[in-house]
Amino acid sequence: MSVSLRVLDDGAWVSVNDAREVSVSELWRLDDPSFCGCDLPDFVVENVLSVGADGRTVAAKVYGQCIACGETGVPGWVPVGRLSDGEFVDIDREHAVLPVHTDDSN
């Protein structure tokens, strides 16, 4: 089953099958000790750079800032959801700790 993944509105949204699913201005808690000195960076997403899928996991590369220390940048591929029977299933990004992957397999 084919699924369309795109970045829309100059990096403001991740689109899955032409539906806006993930937006900027969200606050994510990242498991990425290499991004900044904070144990679990509280990362505000400012721009979606790209989106991809690795199996059933939908991940995005985003630019943003840690609200605790001010570090800015691109942490790597962050999971934002998964695919189930061709449908997007959201991850509770507000309450989950999101693991960051630095490889470019997405």
C-alpha cells in the first residue's frame, strides 16, 4: 500500500496522504544527549525539513530550539507517528520521550 509523505506550507506541516498531521510550534521531549547539554531537551519545533518512513515508522527531520538552554539546530530523525494499514497513527508527542536517530535511512 502506497502512502504519500510530504512537507507542506514551507515547512509548517508534515502531510500524510494529503492530510496535515504534524505541525511546527509543538514542544517535544527528545532523547538526544548529543543535541545539547540538557538531560532530555525540551525542543520546540520551528521548521520541518523533510519526512520519511522506515518500515511503519514515520519520522521527520526538523529544525528547532531547546527551550531550557537555547541550543538550536537539527537533532536528526525524530519519530512522529506510524503507519497501520495505510493510515497514519499519531504518537503522543506531547507526553512521550522521542528517540532521535542520526542515520539517513528514512
